[in-house]
Amino acid sequence: MKKIRRKQRRKQNILLPTSLRWVGTALLGVCGAWVLFEIVAKAVYPYQLGDQQAKKVVALETQVKAQETRNQELTKEVTFLESDEGIEALARSVARYHRSNETIYLIPKPETE
């Protein structure tokens, strides 16, 4: 018995031509990449937020240290002005008070031309 060979037909996709398959594959790849990007962005966002908060904390800690230094300076000044020497120094410098046995000499400032 002889085998009868039939011509093999090339299978054709009835639904989509080859060029449209390439376009569909490319579109699916782009959509997949976009979805992957969004997933990664949502996963990384809390860490970015934490980094921003850490920078704000460092800035605020610097401000607190500056205010504490200023507070210490003002506390020293208040303590000095509450003492007798501080009151006398303020009276001499601002109000130009002097003791009864002192002579004050005023030296004029040179004029600049």
C-alpha cells in the first residue's frame, strides 16, 4: 500500500494576521511594563516618604539646638541683669547714670567726611 501524501497546508490564523500579532504583543509588553512600574513606585513610596520625614526631623532638630543656645544666652543675660552689677551696668550704659563722686568726660566722635 502506498501512502498518499497530502500537501501540508500552512496553518493560518483566521483571527489575526501576523502584523497585528506583533502590534498586540508590543502593546501587551508596554502595558505590562507600565503596571510593573506602578507596582514598584507604590512599593518605594513609603521609603521616599520616610526619607523626606527624616530630612525634616534633622532640620527641626537643628532649629531646636539653635533655640536652646539662644535660650541659654538669654537666661545668662537675665541672671546678670537681676544682679546689682547688672542693674548698675545697665543704668550707666543706657541712662548715663553715675555715682556722686564720679566725673564723666564725654569724648565726641570724629566726623567722617
